[in-house]
Amino acid sequence: MLVADITVSKYRRANHSRGGDPGFAVGRRRGRTSGPPRRPEGTPLTTRPAEKRVMGLEEEIEDLREEIAETPYNKSTEAHIGRLKAKLAEKKEKLENQSSAGGGHGYAVEKHGDATVALVGFPSVGKSTLINALTNADSEVGSYEFTTLDVNPGMLKYRGANIQILDVPGLIEGAAGGRGGGKEVLSVVRTADLVVFMLSVFEIEQYDRLREELYATNIRLDTEPPNINIRKTHKDGLGVTMSDEVSLDEETVKQVLREYGYVNAKVTIPHDLTIDELVDAVMDNREYLPSMVTVNKADLIDKSYLPTVKEELRERDLDPDDVLFISAEKGLGLDGLKERLWEELGVIRIYMDKPGRGVDYEEPLILFEGDTVGDACTKIGGEFDERFKFARVSGESAKHDDQQVGKSHELADEDVLRIVARK
């Protein structure tokens, strides 16, 4: 029986969601049910134009990958490799768009609650068992692969917050390329506020493949978007301003920008970055999400095997003290997991002081670290934004009780907030 101690590390996500009322709903988007007439018997098979375009893009993508892999990286080839990687990203985006336009079905999960967590793992790692233990979801559980065929959401109620947890169908290798409905599954992950990797204690190497699949679908984990400013102009070509710490050559930057159609623009790069990060900065389809790791079935191993598991985690730059060891089936480590989800999401509780009714400690307003009084007004809704006069705050963020503040005041967990509106 192994349940590791928890070391909480916070990660603030810049673009968190604004939830609605508690609850959840799932829908499936159906594709065309009718198609072209049946091919008469004996008629030669033909490839439709759309299929030819997809096949052509796939061949171009493979050719670009091979050329990048075969080109030695040095200063003289840097600009060429940058152009190839930019072209590769563009072709992959076109392929994704054409594939998604070809019919079929996908997953449509309506976001509810105050935050959304996506459980990501290979089939039968125990995600359904975990979500059933944490929430009121009813996800089918079995010891064989592909038990979960739909995205099953559940609602975890914790410290006054409603945290939606998505039991995403088990990923398989090649998911990013569409295998096993992987593209539809991964599109759901992009909508989450936090990614939770769930690994089997016997297969820690699953982590490598899962991260690769997410990266291939333009999900960037535990990192901030590259700090680059691109301002289009009407003349003078491409002007690049870089700090001394930037190792990329100016021509490399220009080659990448030209590949995406930039002719006249002023570009400022204050910090060093790689070619891949430069491409990410130019593309507008990257999603930046925080993540955490939990290892399931920890009750099934002997203590003597634990050092082996920890070494496998270190080989993947994962601190064993920062990884949660749980048993979803036995319910071990789940209290620690709830606390960790809270910390990683950066959720805070704001107790509203309501005129004539006092402070509501039962149903706090749920916000995120870094949110302001203005964000509170937005989430409350109504006419608070237009009629806002000032607010009074007591708690950690205030210099003293009932401090008078404006919309820009940053709130802290368990602050008491009273909003005064103009009549």
C-alpha cells in the first residue's frame, strides 16, 4: 500500500475558463448519414478529389519530416530548417482542417462548473474508476481496453467549488494522427484548464507517448506562450529587433515569418527561444495548459519495487515527490488528489458580503489566482460592471478590514468582498 506524500507546486494558467452553473452535458456531433450512390458492381475504384488532397498533404508532411531529420543543424542550415518547420506546421494545420471537414463525428462537451480537468491516459489505466470515486459520474468500468467510448464528465464538489472532470476515452499511440478517434479525443483536452496524466504503476513509460500525442495536436504543457511581439506594417519589409540573449539568426526569424505570409512587419523578441517556439508563436492554434501526474494501482506493488518506479519517473524529469501515487479502486490517496487539483487549478474562494444578508460563507464566488474585483463583477453578471462605484475588501489582499478598492484590485483566497453600485 503506497500513497506518496504530496508536494504542492502551483502553476497559474493565464487563460482560465469562466464557468457557468453547476451541472454537465455531453453531446455527439453526427456526420452525414447519406452519401454518394453505391458503386455498380465491376466499376473500378476511384479516389475522390478531397481524398487526393488529403493523401497529397500527408505525403508532403512526410517528405518535410524526412528532410528536417536528414538536415544537420548548424548556423548555416538554421534558416533553412526554420523555413521547413514553418512549412511543416502549416501543412499539418491544413491537413487537420481538411480532415475535420470531411464528416464523421466528434465529441462536444459543454463546460460547466468553475473549472475543467481532463483525465488523460491509455485504455484501462483506471480513469473511469477514479472519476466515479471523485464525482457523481457513472462511467462504465471494466478491465479490458476501450471501455469508455464517450467523454464522460463528472462534477467534483470541493471547498465550495464545482470542478468538472472529464473522463476522456483512453488514448492509443497514433491518436494525434486520428487512430482510435484520437483527434476527437484530443480536441476535448484542449478545452480543459488542467491536464491530469494517469499512468499505471507498471507502465511509467506511458508518460512519454501521452505527451508526444498532446504535443502533436498543438497542446503545449507547463510552459508560457513565447514572448514575441509582431506588428504588421504597410511598408519597409520585415524588421527584427532581438535582445543579445537570442541565439537564433535574424534571417531564420525572417524565413519563418515569410513562410506564413508576413511581408511587412516589426518583430520584437526579448528572450531566447528555439525554432519550434518561434513557429508556435507565429501560429495561432497552440493551447498552453498546466499538467500534473498521478500513478494509479500503487496498492498492487511491493515496497521493494518503489525505487524502480521513482527512478523511471526521474528519467522523465518528473520529481517522484511531486507525483501522486493512488489506488482509484481502493480509494487511497484521493483526498490528497482533491487538494492537489485545487492547488494546480489556482482556484480561490471569495465570500460575498450581501447588503442586508451579511457574508455568505456557504456558497463562495469561485475565481482564480490573479483575478481582480473587475473579474468578480464580470462573473456575477448583471449591471455591476456599468454601475460599479467601489468595493470594500477584507482579508489577505487588503491592507486593513473594509479597505476601499477599485476594479483593478487583485483578490486573494477567502477574501470578503462587498460591491457598492451607483443608484
